[in-house]
Amino acid sequence: MPNEPSPPRRRGAVRTEALLQVTLDLAAEVGYAGLSIEAIARRAEVGKHTVYRRWPTKAALLLDALQRAWATDLDHRDTGDLRADLREQFLRSSSALTEPPIGPVYRAVIAEAQSDPAARATLHERFLRTVETSTLERVTRAQRAGELRADVDLTFAAEVLCGALYYRHLLTPRPVDEAAIDGLLDMFMAAYGSRSRTRRPDAVGG
Amino acid sequence: MPNEPSPPRRRGAVRTEALLQVTLDLAAEVGYAGLSIEAIARRAEVGKHTVYRRWPTKAALLLDALQRAWATDLDHRDTGDLRADLREQFLRSSSALTEPPIGPVYRAVIAEAQSDPAARATLHERFLRTVETSTLERVTRAQRAGELRADVDLTFAAEVLCGALYYRHLLTPRPVDEAAIDGLLDMFMAAYGSRSRTRRPDAVGG
Amino acid sequence: MPNEPSPPRRRGAVRTEALLQVTLDLAAEVGYAGLSIEAIARRAEVGKHTVYRRWPTKAALLLDALQRAWATDLDHRDTGDLRADLREQFLRSSSALTEPPIGPVYRAVIAEAQSDPAARATLHERFLRTVETSTLERVTRAQRAGELRADVDLTFAAEVLCGALYYRHLLTPRPVDEAAIDGLLDMFMAAYGSRSRTRRPDAVGG
Amino acid sequence: MPNEPSPPRRRGAVRTEALLQVTLDLAAEVGYAGLSIEAIARRAEVGKHTVYRRWPTKAALLLDALQRAWATDLDHRDTGDLRADLREQFLRSSSALTEPPIGPVYRAVIAEAQSDPAARATLHERFLRTVETSTLERVTRAQRAGELRADVDLTFAAEVLCGALYYRHLLTPRPVDEAAIDGLLDMFMAAYGSRSRTRRPDAVGG
DNA sequence: AGTTAACCGAGACGGTACGTCCTGTCTTATA
DNA sequence: TATAAGACAGGACGTACCGTCTCGGTTAACT
């Protein structure tokens, strides 16, 4: 029996990286449906145990893979024009969530999260809360700059801004397009904008 | 719900009812995880084909089961006080979505919907759009009654009201409680309420 | 009370014929595997009950279908040369059993017969015994004509002649070709032929 | 937290053995009809895949099970009396084929073989050919010993000996009893026995 | 000619088995 | 000791037939 030399086995962190990458590749190629641990291990030419050793749950793996792909710049710009900055950031996020590999992985995570409260908490902690926080910081800066009314606590407003867009993306056949974002910002600015700068009687609604 | 004219298959209809009920029972007893077609058929003492004959997909079955459980009164009250009516309706919806059997079934549907665009569209068409529409009608009435500004198109606002709450319920560890609803309504009324009636300078924010 | 009332109902008889023909057609087109009652009824555009009303068992249906196709001339020729007559008849039977539709139906019947002793008995009664009997008659005639030894009971010999060929056809990858038939006849004639006419020292064996 | 230690999983060859044994047990207990892969796996407390991993086909599994049960001594005795030796061996084979577990498994294999030419070939290769060969060897020895005529090739004769008995067993309601075996041997000896030793004018035929 | 009972297609129904896929645990052999 | 490979029990998937059972709508025979 001829012993063919097998390739050197990569280990530890390198392996972890490779697995996450394979997960993203699979997501991009075969989508949500192909994201089984079995398929990932097969594609990575890795024993299944090597996956389970690293992540206790498919949700955990997918969350890490999502993080790896989460290269989008989360920090809102601060050009001094709050509306324009939010608009630009929301557009960027929207297209990021739509395209592979983030899109399929995100959907997979959300599906997992429905049956796993821990995954749901982690999903929020590591991704959604981050988005909310980043938005909150930007609007808070705007508030300090006088763009927004000073008499309101914006915490919940930041959640609404994010939530409305996620809702549309995940549970609606409608796209998160410019019209949607503008409509949302109209509402936000109407509610919290400083009186003098906010009124745009010709453009509210949509 | 649109049905074919009138093929009075009483035999079939009885089975269909029973299957939907079993689905809800399973959801209440064993939760999301127990909602396999196999388990439903087994519990109903029915051949699997009897299920597949009626619903091409688990998502389709779950959507019908959801509809069956969806007894919540969707029509917003109209006491003349928009804020109070919305608040009351949102609280009611929230508790309906939290408890079995709607809770588990809803989550299961959403999980299915992530991998099945058709299910996603149907989910929205039959449930979320209904909620949006119902809300839109109430706020439009309020607008005509002078409670809300007359210069805005409220279509998107209605989506935001619903979406923000669904987001919190489905993707967040936070509960949809009175504080959340009040915060949302503050924002909404601040944005669109008629000037004289809306300002509640002491309570905005959360 | 099975009171055979009057002349046969034409409608019924026509249907029966059609079903048998469909069975043969299916056997010829899709072979053994396609011979389910379900498929036959579907192809005949007939309710399954119409099949079960006529035949209690798939085996029963197949046996009737087999009979319908069993057009092969079973009566051995009697040219005065026993060996030649048997040879000719065996060749004819062999090719009949090999080709559709008899081939597939025959195999299907035999498969059914393995799990159903009644079907096995009927199979033998209606087909195999007929072949044995027909052969027995021919060799008995030859015996009376002096072609075969007078001091033997040929009943079992007739069974062996048939059985050896069926064995080869059904359980062996070898074809029932001229060589096989000649070999068999050599053995038979060597055993039972009258001394003077039988010895063919140059041709015995294969 | 130490869970209850599950019994060490039997693997590989041991598992294969167990599965074959379960197949034979089922055959003996519930007969031909109970020999589904599903039932075998259930009885063995084994995942179905564990069966499919080993045998691509039910036929393949049954063939192996048959082999396991095939303990009958295939080698013909050689007491110097060919007729007695063959008789003894045929009787032994006959009763082996009649009783469980070989009986039901054999019938199941033959049923499978009718719809699967590969199974048919394997069935012959591994069982029937073996019987033919063993018989051929014995008669060839007898031929060299002068018991049989020297001027014949016995290959086909060996097939006929086996085939006639299989035919009777599998396709006939008649049993393979002593009379049948004697009749067959009469014919064989009449055909191929050396003249001086063979003639038994009082006993030929059945 | 009207009645009526058998027959019909269509297919629903509870079952069982098929063969495939994935899960999460466990084992083996290699490096 | 970590690994690649994959065996393993379990269970769901969606499909195919089985043989029984309605369901209305013909037919054909006998009033």
C-alpha cells in the first residue's frame, strides 16, 4: 500500500479562520440552505468534531462567521448634517445586509435565533445593539450640536430607527431603498428635529 | 382569505381543522421544536400525505395554523383618543404574540420565512400587512379628525409603528412592554400630532 | 349470493380487457418496476377500486394479464421426430418468456408468488403445469410410437425438462439458447430413448 | 457532569454480524414479509444509514444474510456410491432450503432478483453456481471412477440436477421429497451411468 | 319512461417503507 | 494531543404504494 503524504494539518486559530471563511463561501454560493455543519465541515475538509470543538452550536458558528463578514463601517459619519449622515449610513447597511455573504448568514442566524433564546440574545448583543448604539451616539452628538431638540431622551428613538429598517428587510417583501429611508428620516426629524431646521412641509411622508 | 368557489368537501375540511388544531396544540405543548410535519401527522393520527396534500410546505401549514390562532381583535378602537387607542391595541397584540400558541408558531413561521422568500411574502401579506393596514386606517381617521397633521402621508408611519415593535419582539431580548409602547407613541405623536394637542414636554423619550 | 345473473355485462368485461391490456403495455414499457396497481389504474384512467373489484391481489391481476399474453402455441408439434419437436417448442417458449410483455409480467408474478403460497399454487396450476402436461403428452406419444423406452413413467421426466429450462431462465445469468436446449435433450434422450435410435456417441454433452 | 455511560457502540464487523443475525431472526419470526430494511434497522436498534452504509440494496443485504445461514455442508460425500451420495446431499439441501431462516430469506432474495438483474447474477454466482460446481465435481469424480460413461461432458448435467430440484422447490406446490429426488437420479443414471452398473429396469421412472 | 342498483373516476385516507440528509456524540488512526 | 475521517443512533424529510373508504355522477336493467 503506497502511503501518499497527506498535506500538513493546519491547527488552532488558522483552522478557525478557515472554517469561518468556508462558512461565508458556502453562504455566498449555496445560500442559507447549504449552511449545515455537515456541509461546512465537508467543504473545509475537516472532521465534524473540529467544528463542534470550536462552536457549541450552529448559531454560535454562524454568529462568528457573521462577525467576520461584518466589515461594514459602523461609525456614522459626522459631516454636521445629521440627516445626510444617517441616510448615508442606512443605505450602506442596507446594501451590506442584502448581498452575500452577509445576507444569507444573517438570515440563517435569525432563523436559529427563533428557536434559541440564547442565540437571540447574542445576536442582539453583538450586532443589533451595536447598530443601535452607533446610531444613538450619532444622534446624541446631533442633539448636543443643536440639530435635535434638547428635551428628549433619544435611546428609544435610536432603536426605532434601526428596528423599522430591519423589520422591512427581514419580514417584508419590500426593499430597504432610498424612499424607505427617507420616509423614516422624515418621521424622525419631524419628531425630534429643532423646530427651525426640521420643517419640510413639501417632503414629509412618502 | 380567498378560497375556491364552493367544493363542499366536508370530509376534507374537518381533517384540515383538526390538523391546524393539532399544530397549535403541539406549539403550545412542545414549542417551536416540535413543529415537524412528521410529529404533527403522528399526533393527529394521520398519514403524512394527508398533510402534504393540503400544504406544500411546512411554512404554508404554519401560516394557516397561525391564522387559526389569530383571534386577536385587529381593529383598533376609536374612542376619539388616538394615542390611547393605539396604546391599547399594541399592548393587546404584544401579549398575543408572546403567549402560546401564537408565540411558538409565529417564531417557527419566521424561521421558515428566512429560507423561503415565498413564505416571507405570504407571511407579510396575510399578517404583517394586515396589522399595518389596520394601523394605517386608525391613524388616517385621526388625521381626518384633526388629531394629526394634515400635510403628511402616513403610510410609512404605520409601517414604522408596527415594525419597531416587531423588531423588539423578535430580535431583541427586551420585552414589548408599556414603556416601549409609550416611547414609540411619543415619537410618533411628536412627529405627526397637531401642534396644540401633541406637546407633552414632560414625557417625551424613554 | 353469487348468483351469476344472465349474460356477462359488456361494460365490465370491456373494462377488464382494457385493464389487462394496460398491464401488458406497462410491462412492455416500464418493465417489472412499473407494475403497481396504482400505476396500472392511473394509466388506464380507472379508479383503483375498479381494479380491486376484479382482482383481490396484485398477483391475481398479473396472472390474468400473463394469461392474456400467453399466446404462444403450447401444443408440441408432432412431426414424428420427438427430439426435433421438443427442441422447436423449447426454443419458441424460451423466446416468448424473454421478450416483453411476457418477460416482465412473468418475473413479477414469480416475485409475488414467493411471498404468497396461494399465488405460487395458481402460477403452477395455470402455467407451469400446463407446460409440463403438454410436454408429457408429447413424450408419451413418442413412447407409444417406440421412440422412447417403454419401461419408464415419464411424468417426472417432463417436469425435469421444463424445470431445467425455467431454472436457467429465472435464476441464472445464462440464456436459454440452443446449446442449453440441446444439452438438455441429449440427457433426456440418453436416458429414455430407445437404444437403437438414441445413441449419438459423437454429440452427447456440450 | 458525567452522563450515564452509554454502552460502547459496537462497530464495523461486529455491527455487520449483528445486522445479519437480526435479518435471519426476522426471517424466522415474521417471514419474508418482515424483511424490510426499516424493520431490520428498528429491530437492531440501529440507524437506517448504518444498514445502507453496508449494503446498497436490500438484495445485497439478504444475500449476505443468506450466506451467513448457509451452513449446510456443500461438499458431496464420496462413499464410492454416486447415487447414494447425490441423494443424501440433495435431501440435505432440500430440508435446509425449506426451514427458517434460509427458506424465507431465499424466497426474498429470489423476489428481489426478479427486478434486479445484478442481484440475479450475484445470487447465481454466490449460491447456485456453488451448488452446481459442487455437484459437477462429484459426478466428475464418479466419471473418472468408471461409475459414469466416459464419453460425455457433465457440465450441463450438473445444472439440470440442481435446476430441476430448485424449480420444484420454488415454483411448484410439490415438495422436494425422496420420490422427487429418486426420480431425478433415475433419469440421470439412466442417461449417464455406465451400462453395466446402471440398468435398474424395475425402478426407472416415478 | 322512470326507477334503481350496480358501476364508475377520482382520489382521500391511515399506514408502511423507501432512500437521503443532518444532528451531535463517539471511535479510530495518523501525525 | 489535535486532527481528518467517518461510524453511529436518531429522526425528519418528501415520495410511492398499499388496500380501504367515500364522493357524486353515470349506465343499464327492470320495472
